[in-house]
Amino acid sequence: MNLAKNLRKYFRRRFWVTNILKKKGIFIMKKQKKVIFIFLVVSLLVLVFSLTGVAADSKTLKLGNIQNIDNPHHLACQKFAQLVESKTNGSLKVEIFPNSQLGNALTQITMVKMGTLDMFVDGLGWYGQFIGEYNIIATAYAFKDINNLIRFLEGPIGQEMAEKLRKQHGLRILSQIWTRPVRNLFARKPIYSIDDVKDLKIRVPELASYIEPWKAMGASPTPIAWNELYLALQQGVVEAAEAPTDNYYTQRLHEVAKYLMLTRHLCETAGLIINDKLFNSLSADEQKALYDAAKEAGVYNDQLFIKREKEVMEKLKNEGVTIIEVDVSGFYNAAKEVPYILENNGAWEKGFYDRILKMMKE
């Protein structure tokens, strides 16, 4: 509705009413005219907002991610948006920007920190660029399975890390347990044990937490941009790579690397963050709604990934991929000292990994 147009109508009506009253010998004092004017304006505003169905104080939050629109993370973001609007009776809305529309992960996290983007969701390992302790999540075999990792994140040390991220960088985590598929090894040739990894040219992200474990396992890790990996595998620049199985399939990497080894070397979760200053500007009910929506959307995310993983594995088998169950113990034993190597290199404070191991035994 055109607000200016309706105000003009009401103004004309106001003078029309007063003119009729004058003709009938009824004169309105100046103060009474002001009262009538205010009443008409307020009535118009109520009418406008009731017709549009939008609360006068509604706010739209911008949420970015780097996944394509059929990825469970993005679908869970859509679920989150629906839940937020419902739980706040429309006072908060969420607009989603998928597929790296707003930049890569680190760019978007920095935007949230600066307040130019409201929220972002992707793997927790990215926050290792801001708080060193988060690098442990991107370290192969630091946690034996996803349940082990979630227990750590929801425990005192995981909460301590989240609070440190909030205090030092203004990034509040609404949820840090949206699960992701486990990362596996895929290659141009079959690999059955740790012995077959010796001198293997493997593509990894250019982060110490990814590079050091594969060096410890005897491989030759080679950082290559993800969008260049298909050609690098095809031409033999690298012989192998590691990634979640669904990424291996959706990027068609199984066309040039037909062997999938279930090393299960890295469990991951994603973190949904919000600018802390923005969060503190919201009402208590809105804050609770965001936390509750993040939790419920996380459950939906997990269900989608479980279903997707089963479907992807079936598609890989049907498209000629050889799936190999390797001896994981050999890989784990080769990489188990890596957290201490990273610690000695300053990835996080001394004694941090021992605290985790102690907590896991309790």
C-alpha cells in the first residue's frame, strides 16, 4: 500500500469534515483539530500494517553459506528461517544467500564479525583461523567418531572455545553440532592399508591441520584449489584427495578417481554463528527463538545428511566406483601424535589436547 497516497486522502478527509461542521455552525478549536489529525494518522498506520500483515518492528537477518541449493546445510538454513519467523510471530525474518554469493567462508565469517553480514553457517574448522583451538576439529583422527566429537563440543572445553570466539571476535555460536558427512580418501588406484599411502601425492586444503596428518602417514600432501582438483586428478598431478563422500560425488571426482577408501579420518560439524552485538540488541524472546530454531534445524540437517549419504553410496556403486574398507587402525596409529606436533608449532595452547583426552576418559 502507498502510505503517502493514503495520508493525502486522510488529510483531505480531515479538511472536508471540518468544513461540513463549519457549515452547520459547529466550529472546532485548534487543539481539537490537532487531536483529530493525530487520530487519523494513527488509524491509517494501523490500517496499513494490518493489511500488509507486517509488524512495524520486524527485522530481516541475512544468513550466508557456501553450499549449493540442494545441499543439506542450505535446506536446513531454509528450515531455520521458517522456524525463526514462526517462533517470533514474524518479528524476525531470515534471508538466505547460498552458494558463496557473498564470498568464500573466511570472507563471510569476517563480514559477520564486522557486522556487514548477520549470520553464517559452515564447518567449524574455519574458526581455527580466529581461535587456534578450533584447528583440532580439522585434525585427522583427533576424534574417533562423530559422537565423540559432539560430546567434546557440548562439554566444558567446547563451550569454553565458543565463549572465547564470542569474546575475542564478536561471533556467537547458536549451534555447533550440525553434523556433516565423515571425510574419506579417494584415489586413482586402490589403497588397502597405511603401507599403500607412502609417497602418495594427495590433494589437501592448505591448512596445517590437514597437511600434518598426511605427512605423518607417509603421504606427500599437495595443496590444490578445490575447483582445480578434477583436472589435477585427470592429469596425474595428484593421485588422490580426501573429502566428504557427497562432495566426491557431486563434483564428479569419481570419474577420474574410481577408488573410494573408507578411512573415516575426519568427523566434522558445522557452526551457525551470529554477530554478537546484533544478538544482544534483540529481545529475550527473540534470542531464545534463534537458539531453539538453530537446534531444531540442526536435527533436520542431520536427518538429511544420513539420507543423502546412503543415496550417494548407492549411486557410487552403480556408477562403477570400487569401495574399499581399509585397516583404519594403521592410519590412526600413524597420525595419533599429530595433535602434539600442531601444539608444539603453536596451533593452540600447550596442554590443550591432554585436557581433551582426559575429559574423554571421564
